[in-house]
Amino acid sequence: MAHYESSRPGSLGMTHEDTINIASGLILFGAMMMMLLGSLHILAGIAAVVNEDFYTPRLDYAFDIDTTLWGWIHIVGGIAIMVVSIAVFTGSSLARNLAIGIVAISAVWNFVSVPVYPIWSLMMLVLCIGVLWALLVHGKDFSSLMNEGDNSPYRDKD
């Protein structure tokens, strides 16, 4: 039987640097998805503010909220998500924790709005789950990569 060397059992021959590079790629993807998520929140909010009849909740819906207020909450939340997504690119653990919190709130908000606009809300919920997965599973690897100082591959080497 053949014996393959690897850095740890079950790593499929990947080194620690390979794992960190994959993790950083997933975090960058997550940050870009946060930008998309924020943009979609802003679009949903604008649609609600411009046309109050665009979103029509079911009659037996538990949360009775004004459509215009619902739209403004989406706009402000979308802007907040976009600002935090830019901060995630710095590799700061504070930015990552803020991103986890704001995306979790976004996921709950989208779950609550499923009866109002089901397909849109479910699509946004899936985006939130994907971003949360990237931030929670690979966030520390990305932070360590971005904060390595002079050894970081993303720093300019003159």
C-alpha cells in the first residue's frame, strides 16, 4: 500500500500555506458577497420606498410594519453591510466580528420577510449563510495572513 506524506492526516497533501491561501480566497469571496448582499438590500429598500404597493404582506402576517419604514431599514442595513464588507478587506478581527453580527442580523431580517417576498428573501438568506460560513470557518486564517507584517504576500515589496 502506498504511503503519502502530508502535513496532517486528512489534509490531502496540502500545506498550511495552501490552506491559508484557500481560506483567504474564501474570505475575499465572502466580502464580495457582502457587497452584493448590501447592494441587494439597498435595491429592495428603494423599491419599497418608491412604491408602497410593491411589497404586499399576507393578511395574517404577524409583523405589521409600514412598507416605507421597511424600505428605509433595508437601505440603512445595506449601506452598513457594504461599509463593513470594505472593512473586512483589512483583515481586522473587529471588522470580521462586526461582519458576522451584521450578516446574522441580515439573515434574521430576511427570514422574517419571507412571507412578504419569498423568492427574494430566500435568495438573500442563502447569500447570508454563505457569507457567514466563510467568515466563521476561515476568518482567523485570513486575519493572520493579512497581519503578518513584512511577510504578507499582499504587501508591496520594493
